[in-house]
Amino acid sequence: MKRSLFPLLLGCGLWTAAAQQPRVTARVEPDSIFIGDRFEVVIEVEKDLVQTVSFPAFDSPDRRIELVGVGAVDTLERAGRRLKLARRYELAAFEEGRLNLGAPGVLYADKNIVDTLYAPDSLVVRVATFQLDSTSHAIFDLKPQRTLPFRLAEIRGYLLWGLLALLLLAAAVLLFDRWLKRRGRRLRDLFQPAPPLPPHVAAIRALEALHHRKLWQNRQYKAYYSALTEILRTYLAGRWEIGAMEMTTDEILTAMRGVELPDKARMDLAAILRDADLVKFAKAEPEAEQNETDYQKAYYFVEETKPVAEEPAATEGPMSE
């Protein structure tokens, strides 16, 4: 008797376990649409409080359907330990025909059970298109672009605001010009380029900038002497208007013979140019003392040969008789 009851009890236990699984249903709203319209797939799950379900990330088996949006999981009913959940998926169809979406599945987990539960029926949506009767409707070509007449009233507001802005700008410029005249300046002076520096001022500034670069201190001898001789060549070209930038050392010294210079300045110029040639072409590495000496020679060469400002002659008073 006990043996005969065992299969019956086992069957009742299995039926009870199956009855406790979540129940999945799905539907389409609406199930018939026109091409390009949107529809919704609604998936509902009835489950126990302790059971865990995961709604699917909707993947359409048909490329003619596009997923537009996914709603949040909503609780529809709650009775004791039973919950009824729902989720909506918004889709759109772009080709006519009967589209089969299949049976949606929900992932189910409970203790040691992990399974996928499917809705009992497949979802089907019918997509229709518009039927045109060509016998009763004529098809016309696109109409040409229509040119409307121009009206001044359309831009009157822009013209008034633009005129007001011009008047304000003119007033501001006039006031600024008066302010400059009080200080002995003119408005057009602001747009004139600054006058070039005298050759000796530009040379002194360039030499001071070269001194701060510390090239020979970092063993960059060629770069140091190239910059030093370029400053001197630029000064010679601006001071005496000779083409020193394109000349060799011998050509520069020959051209400077006709220029009145102190003997020391002439010797210093020749020494600097000769030392620079040895560094640039023979790859010589002068001592620190020589590098500093050549810099001092170049500096004092500019100072000794710069133009001397002429002092105005004193005006003699009338001779007394």
C-alpha cells in the first residue's frame, strides 16, 4: 500500500512545484497597423514574492521591425504573496506583411533553479500599406519654387537697430578721439606701425637676449657664434648700408676699410668674425673666457660705433654796440 502511494505523492509534488512557477503572458497592442506606425508588445508575469524574474531585452527576429523604446517594469496587482508585473516595448514596422515576433521569454531564478519561461503563444502583427486608386487620383509633379515679393517692412526692425548701433559707435569714436587729443595724440596714430628701432638699439637688445640664452654654457658653440655674428651683420647692414648678410668674413672686412672706425673696434670685429668661422666651419670649441670676451667685444663694438647725437649749437645773443 505504501509503495503504491509513493508515485502518487511524487506526482502531486511535481504538479505543485510546476504550479508555483511564474506564469508568462504576452500580447501585441494593436495587432494590425499601417506601415511606419508604432505598436507595443506587453509582457506580463505573475510570480511569488521570493521568486526572481528578468524581462528580456527585446531582440526582433525580423529586420523589418525596429525597437523604439523600452518602458520600466510596472506592478499591476499584488494579492498576498502573488505579484503581477508588466513591461512595455515600443516598436515600429517599416514593411508590410505578417510579421511573427515569436514567443517572448522571461528568465526565472528560484533557489537552485535557473530557467527561461516562454509565453504560450507567438506574437503576430499585421502591417498594411495604403492602397491608391490610380484611376481616380492623378499624380502631379513637384511645384516650382515660388518667389515672394520683397517687402521693406520685413527688415525694418533690423535697419532701425543697425542704424542705432552705428550712431552709438560713431559717438563712442568721437568721444575717444577728443580724449586722445587732450593728451596730444590722434586717433590715426593708433593704427600706424611703430617706427623701426635704430640699428644700435636693436643690436644691443639682441645681444642682451643672446646673453640670457646661455648657449655656450650648454656647449652649443655653433649656435652661439652664429647668433652673435648675425647680430653684428645686421648692425653693419643697418648702420652703414652694406650687404653684410650675404658677405664672407673677408668681404665684410674689405667693405669696412672705407669706414672710419677706431682701430680697436676694427680689430675686435675681425677677431669676432675669425673666431666664429673656426667654430662654425672647423668645429672648434673655444674656452669659456674666449666666448665671454667675444661677447664683450661685440657689445662694445656697437657702443663705440653707434651714431653720436648732435647737440644743438648755442644761440648767440645780439652783439652789444
